[in-house]
Amino acid sequence: MNPNSRIDLSSVEWRKSSYSSGTGGECVEVAHNLPGITPVRDSKTPEGPTLVFPTRAWALFVASL
């Protein structure tokens, strides 16, 4: 994937961590319905920037936590 290419995230399904308190704390949201990539954003500023990781890299990161 070209690092300068844009990915259409307008129809992704975002989900918050089950550890989120639901009170607007410091949370990330992850989109899980795009094959091969995992977009991640700050739930407090959903219109802000999104980081996009290869799905395998994201899974390894989460598993290491």
C-alpha cells in the first residue's frame, strides 16, 4: 500500500475497547471490517487523524499488551 494513498473510512464500523468506562475517558476506537488493515483513532476526536496498521501488526501489538 502506498503510504500517501487515502483510505475511505466513511463506512467503517468503529468499536471501543471493552475496558472503556463509557464516560469519555482516554480511549481508542478500532475499525474491524476492512480486510488487511486496522484503522485506529482517538475516541475523543473522531474527526481527527487515524492511524492505519496492517492487521497482523495490530494483532501482535495487542497480544503483547
